[in-house]
Amino acid sequence: MTDERRKELFDSALFWITSHIHDDDEIYNSLHNVIGMTDFEIVDCGIDYLSEYFTDRPNKTMLFSKVTLTADNGSTDEFLCSGIVNSEEDLENADLYNEFLEDNSDAESIEVNAKAYSFGEGESENASDDDLIYIATRGEEFLHSDEVDEIESSHFIILTDNEDFDEEDDESFRMGGM
């Protein structure tokens, strides 16, 4: 059997499960407990509406921050960012931060409020893009749950100099509704 055929069968099975089973608890049970999919794999397949049933804990401790940017022109944005944000340097590789700078080129300063969190058990490492997607699908209430520890918060002002703007690879993910 070819990999293409395996993918076709897998996609068909997922479609059947999600369209013929109408109870979300049963869908989650089928995917997680019967088939053996991890919560991360369920999200990766685009079935993020089951996040209230997620039980998997990662085998590492993910470090991430929820960042709120406010420009002096009144524009604001919130997103999740890998690692602990304490300074402008911690944001330089975040696409959403750089997009905010571009979109607010008239701003003279940007206020940054960041809360750093840890989630999981094991060795600490900065959350990957996939980790941030997983965390984002769990929603705002997840950040206040017993599963997540708030490590610290920071507040600082960035004086803008958009002439030297340089885009780099992203380690951030917008968190819907946050």
C-alpha cells in the first residue's frame, strides 16, 4: 500500500468518525482511547474543537508567554510567543511582533505586557510552534487551570525605530480570543 493510499484511508476514517458520531465525548474516546491518537495528533488533524477532553501531558515542560502589545497610537494585539519574554530581544524573532511594528510604523513607543507560563512535566524547553498551536486551541481558561503555572510577568516600553526593521523566522502563534 502506498503512503498516498494510507493517507487517503486515514482521512476517510477521520471523516467518517467525525461525521457519524455526534457526541464529542465519543469522538474523543474513539480517536484517543480506541485508535490511540494523542491530543497533539488530534489537533494536528484539525480537530481542535475537542480540546475540553484533552488529557495528555507533554513529556517536557514547555515555556511560553502571552504577550500584549499596545502602541501609543491605540493599536493593540495579543499572541503567544515561545519562551519567557522579558525584553525586546525576546520578541525579535516573533513574526507577530514584527508585523505589529510594520502595521504601526507611526507609533513612537510600544508598551509590552507579558506573562510567562510553564506547562508539562520534564525538562524545560521553549515551546515549539506546534506546542503553541496546541496551547492556543485549549483557550484562555487553560492558562488559568491547574495544569499551567504562571512563572512571572513583565512590563516594558519599546521606543520604536522602524527604519531598521528586519523580519526573521517566527516563534509565535496568535491565540484566538485572547
